[in-house]
Amino acid sequence: MMRALWSAASGMLAQQSNIDIISNNLSNVNTLGYKRVRAEFHDLFYANMRVPGALGVTEDQMQLPLQVGSGVRLTATRRDFNMGIMEDTGKPFDLMLTGPGFFCVQTPQGVRYTRAGAFTYSPTGRGDEMGLYTPEGYPLLLAEGNLPGAPVLFPGDTDTEQVLIRYDGSITTMHGGDPANDRLLGNIAVVLFSNPSGLLDIGRNLYDESASSGERTMLDPTNPVIPGQQPTEVMQGFIEGSNVAPVDEFVKMIVAQRAYEMNSKAIQASDEMLQQANNLRR
């Protein structure tokens, strides 16, 4: 019965963490580029009271084991990187990725990655030069070979209505309606990871690579289709919303709440059984 107390207690702790994760998903239902998180659980070690093949009282081999578990614990949180809702804003510097991949932005701590593409057209502080920034002020980066490079910079004479960002991420400024005056500024850096679920979420819609996120690969504009994956394209005038489905999260919350309640009942039942054992008389 003591084992039952601790097993049920581990279940209550696990479901409390599950509720915390579900609540965070629901709180970010309107966060641009947010990816919902799923809790993953593992059962704990087992007490082996009989192993398969052991001899019974009649010297017959027992084919089935006799084991009693010790409960459950939360072992990981897995992020779902399926694409969120596409919203048409019509703004020239709202960008989204239609497939896997991340925009690269420069932070004081180094290059970080994001799916939130609501960038602002703001002065750089150097004359009339303009750049693209996240709401926190982190500049969007261009690709330089296989690495993220310099920030996206616009000359001071660029009209924001004359900036064309193509599907391959190339940025072109158009001047006077004459194609001969078009100026290619570069390609937006878009990176892919073999295991995006291994990325570290550092808040502010940003991710950092880790040892488990896999190798970083720069999207090749000349060959945007990766075998076995959805094509990745940059869409101008669109933003990606959260991929949280509130109805699904509410159902998960009800299930977690009932599991928490059942574990508390198991603790109560074990306590009553211990009380009955303590009250035994000769």
C-alpha cells in the first residue's frame, strides 16, 4: 500500500505538469508562429516479484512475469512544428514560411531562429538606411553561402511599396517602374534542422540550436524542394499564426484533470486501507 501511495503521488505530479503545459498552449493561442507542446510520459521501474521461466510450487515453469510498477514521470516535451494558420495581411514586410524552416535574426547572444514573420521596417540609425526587425528589435538576416550573414538593409531612397520578396526569399527593390533599375539586395536566410523538436525555446518567439536539434542546413533558393518534405517558400504579405487547436487542448485538459482526480482517489483509498490495517485487533 505504501507503493500505491507513491505511485499515485507520481501520477498527480505528472498530471500537474501536463496541465501546466496545456495552459501554456492555450495562453499562446494568438501568438504568431507559436508551436504547441505535448507532454510525454514514461512509466518508472518495476519491482520484479517473479521473472518469466521461474519454477512454481509445482515445478512448472511460469510463462508470465509478476511485476508491480512504481508510477510515472514526465520525461520530455515535444513541440509540434506543423504549420499554423495562414493570415493574409497584405503588408509588404509580413512574411511566412509555407514549409519547414526558420528565419534567422541577430540577437546580442548570437543568431537565433523564429517562425514569427511580422517584421517592422525601421531606421538602422545610420543616415536614411532602413532595415527589417522583429518587434524586440532583432534584425532579420540575409544568407551568405551556407551561413546566416548580414542584416537586411534598404537604401534610404527605397519606397516600402516597391519591395518585392519572392518565394525563394530574394529581396528586390524596384525604382521608377523600370526593370533596369531593379536592385537585388540578397536572399533571406532560411535554415532547416533535421530534428526541430530538439531546438531550445528561449521565449520571444525565438529558438536556439542544441546538440539534439541536428545539423543546420541553409535552404538553397535554386533547389527549395527537399526530398520527403513539404516545399519551403517565403510568402510576402502573410503571417503564420499559432497551430494550437483550442478544442483539442480543452479535451486534453479534461482528461488530465480526471487523471489527477483518479490518482487522488487512489491515495485516499490506500490511506483508508492503511487505517484499517492499523486498527486491527487480536
